[in-house]
Amino acid sequence: MKKGLLVVISGPSGAGKGSIYRQVIDRTGMKRSVSVTTRQPRPGEVDGVDYYFRTEEQYQQMIAAGEFLETAAVYRNYYGTPKAPVFENLDNGYDVLFEVDVHGARSIKKQYPDAVEIFIMPPSFEELENRLRGRGTESESSLRTRLSSAMNELGKYERFDYIVFNDDLEEAVEKVIAIINAEKCKIKNNMSMINSLLGKK
């Protein structure tokens, strides 16, 4: 069986990676990676769908048990991806899509070097700030922290395989899907089928 593709969408808060992630999932049927977090749910978020919401004590127990593919502390909260469901999907031939911050993306790449990583870049820093303010979910102090972190994260783009500028959402989604389709056609990702066709073991 052909192994699934692990794809990571990353970038700073306000770049629009969440919107792109949701649309790519809807259009491709890729399996979504559900993260565990210690932060409080935002309005409309559902446990087990958007995130697995856990206490810090529960989260630390999961770290100690080695259950995470990646884990990071972000804005005084923890975020992490459970290994088991991801590897099970990949082994069963399903493609899995991640939406994580740049620190999480780096951790995933270390543990799974074949991961395809796409950096989502805003058209300008001013637009990124406008998007964050437009959410209306942050205090001014929290917003300033996010903006400072975002500026630092923007400089990490060189660690990624691809970059997509999110000026127009539809165009950005199409580019991400095109990248995924191209990766699925790479020879290295089709060796099991090629060897089967040629009668090789």
C-alpha cells in the first residue's frame, strides 16, 4: 500500500493558515490532525473536533508518556499533536494535513523528515495586524505579544519547503493544493507502486 503524505501548513498568527487549512481539508478530503491544547476553548470550538482540550496536568502526563509528535508552549499555553492517530493514517495510505506554528513545524520535521512543509506568508505586516485586530478575541497586551512573535516567526520561512503568499484566499488555497498534488507525483512517493508494476520487491 502506498504510504500517505504528511503535509504541514504553518506561519505566524494572522497569516490565514487556519482558513487555508480548512478549505484544503474540505476540497481534498485529507485527514486533519487534531491537536491537544491547554488553552481555553474559543466561542464555537468543540472538544475533539477543533482541539482536544486538556488541563496542564493531563498534558504533562502525555509528554511524559512520549505521546506527542510535536509539542510547544505558545502564549502561556501548550499545544501538541498525538503521534498514534497520525502514523496510523499514514500507514493506511491516508494523507494527513497539519496546521501548526513554526516551532511545531520544526519538531515534526525532526521526527518525520519526509514531511512537506508550507509556510503561509501575509501580504504585509500591516495586513497581518489588521487581521489579528479584526478577530476581536485578544486584549491589547495579548495582541502586542502576538505581533512581536509574528515578526520573529516571519523570519523562519527559510526552514520550509514552500512559501505561499496569502493575499487572495482562493488563490492561496489553489497553490497549496497544487503543491500537495505535485508532491504526490514525486517518484520517491510512488516507489511501492513502481516496484509492484516492475515486479520488484
